[in-house]
Amino acid sequence: MAFLELVEVTKSYGGKKSAVENVNVAIESGEFFVLVGPSGCGKSTILRLIAGLEPLTSGYVLIDGQVANDWPPHARRLSMVFQNYALYPHLTVEQNMRIVLQAQKVPKEEQVKRCMEAAELLGLTDVLHRKPRELSGGQRQRVALGRAIVAQTPLCLMDEPLSNLDAKLRAKMRSELRRLQRQLGMTVIYVTHDQTEAMTMADRMMILHDGRPQQIGSPLDVYNSPDNTFVASFIGTPPMNLAEAHVLNHSLLLQNERPIRLLRRSLPKAERVIVGLRPEHIEPAESGEESMAVKVSHVEWLGNETLVTFELAKNLYWTARWNGQWRIRLGEVVPLTFDEQDFLFFDASGKRIGAPSIKREEVWVHQ
């Protein structure tokens, strides 16, 4: 199986600001690795560099321990699944899946065998003779995936393959795609701007911003211990609540207005910090429990949970997420509580206090 390493990978165009800068990561065989970040952060550029569709400005791409910088795309033994499916409209489903095998000069009997196996796996046996225009969005996506499966390459690159589907079908295809990946043992590098996809699908993920890696880790590690305020605000729905604060004796003064007393938590040795708290860590206070009173400014009922937005200080709005259906009126003053151990602290630059730096894994590059 494929083992891919990116070592100090940088890509710039025309000497301008780098689209991708100093990317270092090692991806294990059979891993589902997700690149996630906002539009324009360099996710698709990294895929093109891995595939050999773009030359590197500097750094190395290693496949199975060998430097692949100068390898043409066909020599890298990988397949790609694109956002727009890239199906030939004049060919049937079967022909679309077999075309990659014809280019590889695979014997016809083997082509048919692989195609039928992939069609059965993906539930496409009844539509093999249809053209793409006769298929639903989900079926077209499965055909594109089937083309990658029949190629039997150890590495598959996927560039936002589910973004054209509606929300319900996208959720179904997420679990289906992950199941197939596990069943086939493929190494997948998956690009998305949807943090929900990243959280639900990844073994590990890399969060990117302005072409630079922000954090690499498992979804839960990234969610629970974000390295900086960008990751904290990007990963999670709703995102982490953040606010600037002055550090006082056993207290935080949020936005120069709202004091929060912390008795059991060691405060950082800094005059000013950014404090963060996840919405699920803010709870309704019970009678007699120490609490803070806030005014409700917005309520969202999602059926199984309720999102309550409140004004914590002037022009500072935080959101709490509570299980169940809470009948709360706008403008109502409600008591809230939290466990002070759930607070995270970030310095003025946005880096979490106590967070480790992204360490570059030492890789010996033989040329």
C-alpha cells in the first residue's frame, strides 16, 4: 500500500505569495487523511502537487520512500475523484469505469471482471448500460468512485467529491465512502471545506489556512485541543466561543466588562489572553448553583437540541448548546454555569497556551 510523505513542500506562482508553504506530513498506508480549510487555503493545490499535475517550487513528495518530484502522473500509481465527477457523457456507466483500464492496456476479460466487482460493491449493476445524464447525483458520484476502484491504485485523491450533492445524500455518501475505503484498504487523501465531513470521515486531518498547516491530528484531538484560535473557530458547530480577557487575581475580565471568577483553575501568566469555551460546556444553572445571569438574544430549536445565543458583554455574543427542547423567550434573563476546567487560553497571537508546535518529522531524502 502507498505510504506518502510531504517534506517542506512549497508552491508559489510567479514569485508571489506562496499558495502552499512548508507542508510536512507522513500519511500511513490505509489511512483516510483529510485536508480541510476555507476556500483558497491550498487544499486542492496540495492534491495537484501529489498527483504531479503541478511542479513543486521546493520540497519533496515521497511515495513508498522514493522521491517522486519528477515522476509523471501515470507513474505515481494513483487515482483521482473530482468534484464534478468528470464522466464522459457519451459513454455508458460500464464504459466510463473501464476506460481507465483500457488506457492501462488491461486484458478485456480482466476489465469486465473488475467492472462487475466494483458495480456490485457500489450498487450500480442495474445501471451499467445507462449514460450519465440518466443517473442521479449519487449514482454519478458512485460511478466516479467506481472508476477509482477498478484502477486498483494504492492511493486515491478526492477533491471535494460530495459538494454537489444535497445534504441528505451527502450524509449517506459520507458513511458509504468511508465503509468502502475500509473494505478496500485504500489510502485516501480527501479535500473538503466542510468541517463536518472532516470530523466524521478522517483518521487524521490537517487544517490549513492561507497555505500553511495549522494543526495535524485525529478529529477528537483537534476538537478538544485546538492549537490556535483559527482551528478553535473553524472546527466545531457552533464554533468555540472566544473573547479577549484581562488576567486578574483569580479572575478573568472579558471585554473589560464581564468578570469571571476561577477558583480551581491556574490562570496563565500573561496580562491579556484570549479565552475559549465550547458551546456544550455552558449549561443552565440549577437553583442554588453558582451562576452568571445573561440575556438571551437568539434561540435555535434543532429538534434534539437547542442553541441559545446570549450577550455576555457589550457586543460579545456566545452560544450554548443544550440537549432537548428548551422553551426560552428572546430577551429572557437565564442563569448559566460552566466547569472552569473546560476553559482554553490562547495568547495574543492566537496560539493556545501550552500547545505543542507542529513538529516536522525527520525524513532522510535520498536522491
